[in-house]
Amino acid sequence: MNFGTKSHNTRRHAARLPKVGPAWICSKEKRWRDRGRVIRKLPLIAVALVGTTLIVGLDPSIKGSLLMKQQRVGRPRTHLTNNTKTTRWKLARRSNKKFRYKLTRVAANWLISMFKFRTMDKSVDPNKPSEGQKDAETAHRYVQYARRLSLDELWQVWNVLKGDMALEGPRPLFEVCHQKTIDHLKRRVREWLLPGGSADLYQEIVTTAPGGLWGAHYPGCRDYKSQSDDFLDHRFAKAKWYWENGSKEVDKQLARDRREYLRAEFRAIVAEERAYLRAKREPRVRGGR
């Protein structure tokens, strides 16, 4: 009997098994696949960037530079630890208590820089989402349409090309929102509503998995009030689910859901614009009569 051939075939069969969970999320295959998807869509992205630049640049209510820089908690390509350049997903494979304590201590310094179109006044702190959302309501309706279609985040494809982010994954959060989520999960654990270690698990997910240009928890989070308890529970549940079940097929399904959502949002925007123009034209017609 030739046991060597059987063992060789078993290894070949195991190598063809689909990657699931962290094995896929932190793999080079996913990183290069996302880069290829961005490169194939570069002409469409360039047209969208030019259009969004004109929309934002011509709005007189937005003062300041065209772009703004934000710092969010995430997983950059590399991280310096003990003067050694090591990728963060390799560090996260260690599960000893000393590393977990260190992970909690330095996570606030693990930030990624991203650029967005400025849809708020320059006096508003871009790292405070509540103020930014309130200020954006005073912008022109075309700027609000761009925000609804996430066109103000198109510059983050550069983070995808660099490897700091992915197209699908947990959305990188502001430091304030990240700390609020961690505190909320710790409170849920004390109330016996979540298993112990949920806060550490979320911390590890956010600082290990590359943040998604389109969050894995969207558009479901839009059904809840921002930063409410239900919103934070939903965010953790979706991040945990993606961390355990993420795969190539899941990313394809998320991409299909994203396309359907953007198409529905675009149709809603067209309907709103038609209704606005119709209502604006009716008084003139009545006055002419």
C-alpha cells in the first residue's frame, strides 16, 4: 500500500478548502483581490471623484479645504512593537494574557489615516461624528445626496490599495466611538447579557482585521439610532459574525447587497429630486395664470 500518495492527496485536498474566518480576512489573497477590484473600477471611480469634487467644491456653505483627514482605530499594514516591524495579524495570533493586556493598552495608538471629502465647516472637528452629521444637514442637497451614496468616502480606496483597509470588513471607528463600544460591551458582560471576553474579542477584531470601506454591519445599522445600545449591540454582533464566517463567498454576497442598497438609494434620490423640482415649478405656473 502506498501511504505516501494518500497523504499527498489529503494535503492537496486540504489546500483546496476555502478559507473561512481570520484565515481569509487576514490573508494576502483577500488583500490582493480587493486591490484588483479597485483597479478594475478605476475609470468609474475617477468619474465619481471628479463629480463629487465639483459638487462639494461649488457648495458655498462648505468652507475650508476640499479634503479632510481623519484618524480611526484600525489595522495598518505594519505596526512597530519592541522596535520590530511586524504585521498586526501575526501579533494577534498570540493568545497569552500578557499580549492581551498589551493589546488593550496600545490599541488607542493603532490608528489609520484616511481622507474624506469635506462636507462640514472647517471649524468642526472631523473626528466628532455627531457634530459632523449636524453640520452636514446645512449643506446643499447635492452634498447630502453624495453622503447618502457614500461618495464622500471614495478617497479611501487609496487605503485599500495600500493595504490598510479592505472593501468588506468591520468599519473603522473614531476613537470616541471605539471606546464607547468597548465600555458598552463591558457593561453588557457585567449585566450577564454577553459572554465574558466580548470586549476583548471586539478589540481584537477591530485591531486585527482590516477595516472595511463598506462596513460588514451596514446597512443594518441604519435601522437603529446612532450610538444607541441597540446600534452598538448590532455592530458587535455583525463584527463577530464576519470574524467567524468571513470568506470569499461572504464578500461576494456583501458586494451584491451593497450594489442593491446603492441602487435603491439612487432611485430614492432621483424621486426626491423630481419631487423637489416639481414643487419648485408649481408656484411659478400658478403665478403666471
